[in-house]
Amino acid sequence: MTQSNPTINISEPLVIRENHSNSVVTLTLNRPKQFNALSVELLTAMQKELDSIAQDSNIRVVVIAAKGKAFCAGHNLKEMRAHSDEAFHNALFQQCSQMMLTINQMPQVVIAKVQGIATAAGCQLVATCDLAVASDNAKFATSGINVGLFCSTPAVALSRNLSRKQAFEMLITGEFIDANTAMQQGLINRVAPTEQLDATLQSLVDAIINKSPMATATGKDMFYKQLDMDLANAYEYASKVMTCNMMADDVSEGIDAFIEKRQAVWKGQ
């Protein structure tokens, strides 16, 4: 008598990685039924991918996208309620903060592609990314206040993108803003109809990858470091970075190409 083989249940990956031929990687949050909530498992999967990408100098741009109606609804509230101990919640918020810091510190430019709602830590993720494009039906909120939980960690990213009053209004009311308002207030860069979102994203990606890899990596690192400095120290630091940047082969090539009215040929990192 033969025995039938048991059915193997292969679950869908939490994060889908797509490597593009033009030095671009897309990471897609893949828990649409859970509105791509940032569970411990999803955060772990994202961290693994981001750490790997950060070490690859061939990758220039990372796009963070999502499947389903929501981009990201923040933390998984059911998971949070299932744990009453302080240690779990502290570890969860530390884990999420580390992922956000990784996005900030990695040399690649990270772009959020927002096709639906982004709330709480999901809104934080959008604010943390270097750039963001959104469909015109996307909405944004830091809605923890509605359940008695002030969005303290999202406030860190939000207050570094929006003005103080605009950020605090979102945080203290929990109310949604639409995509056009989000663009006006500085949370996102571009808004497009849903059917044009991919093209809008691609135009932004193309504008980045056509530039010197050395210059974009140097620029991202410099931009975030100087934000926390006072004006005099920021200028001193910027002058040193620009001097070092000026010594790079890509700058000589870029200036020569400009003078000679030709396309520059970048040498890479």
C-alpha cells in the first residue's frame, strides 16, 4: 500500500524582494490581510533585507512598497495586546526604531511607494524614507492617540519632516490627511493618480541613478549628519565633506563632461 505525501504548506514571504537590473531593489510588504502591520516577524524580515542591501555597493536605490489596500497600518495591535509585559513592548519599539535608523543610515536612497493608508508606525516608515511618492487616494495618520497611545516613536520621524505645528496636530488629533496635504506639508515628495504611480516613481528613480554613486552616497550621509548640528558646525562639517568630495574622480569627470557637453561616465563608489 502506498502512502500519499503530506501537503507541504509553504507560506508567502513576509517581504518580497525584487532585484532590478538597473541597481534598484524593491522590498514589498506582503501581509495585505493584516494591512502590512509591523509585527515582530515582519520587522525581522525587513531588517534582514535592509542589512543585506546596505552592504551591497551595486545597489543605488531601495523602493519600499506594499501589497493590498494599505501601505502599512503601523504595529500589530493584536500582537501587542497579547503581551502584557513591559519587556516585550520595549523590545518591539527598539526593534522598530533600529529598522528606521537602518533606513536613515544606509548609503542607498530609500523611497516609499505609498498606494494606500499609512498610519502610526506606517506613517513613521514613510517619514523615515529619504523620499516618498503616493497615489492620490493615499491617506496618512498617526492614530495611536485614538486608542490612548501617543505615537511617540512616529513623532521622531514626523517632527523631522513637517513643521512643529503640523506634526503635532497629526500626533495629537490622530486625524487623517490626504496625499496632496501630505505633499504640501513635506511628508511626501510627489502625488500621482494610481495608474501613474509606477511612472512617477520611475522618474524619481531615474533622476537618482543617473547621478554619481559616490555623490549620492556622500550626500545622504552628509545631509542627515548636519541636521543635528548648529549652523556654524554644520558649515564647518559641510566644507570638509565638500572638499573631500571635490577630490573624487567622479567630480573631475562630471565637470569635464559638463564643459564638453557630453554624458558623464561615473566610476562608481
